[in-house]
Amino acid sequence: MQEKTTSEAASSAAVGLNIHKGKSKILRYNSECTHPITIDGDDLEDVKTFTYLGSIIDEQGGCDADVKARIGKARAAYLQLRNIWNSKQLSTNTK
């Protein structure tokens, strides 16, 4: 993993791109290796989960956390509109 990270950093630097060490994180997927990954001597942070394009990705490869987060967002949206849905003063067409 370190070799690939070093190679990616070198390839990026060759075309004028830099990897932001503070924003870069490592998610180990089904890996027993716990060696720190470094870029220019700085260790990258190991994380258990991260969000990519709105989806939660975890180290187990499952989607449980993502599904729970989406259900929570849907529930919050429903609860904000609950008074409208339960209102007897508004017609069904208006709702």
C-alpha cells in the first residue's frame, strides 16, 4: 500500500498536482496490515468510515451505516412535514 501511495504522489507531482496530506485519509478494507502510510514523511490518518459522494463507506464493506443515515434523513424530513400531513384544514389535493 505504501508503494502505491508513493507512486501516486510521484505521478501527481510530475504533472503539477499535490496530494493534500491534511485531507487525505486511509480506510483499510479487509486488511490485516496496520503499518502507517506516509506521504513525504507525514503519516496519513486511519479512519473506520468516510463519506464519498453522499454514501457512507466503512471498513467492513457493508451498507448498514449508509442505510441508517438515509433512514434518519428521511425520518427528519417526514417529521418536519408531519403537521401538514395530519392537518384536517388542508385538502388532500393541497397536500
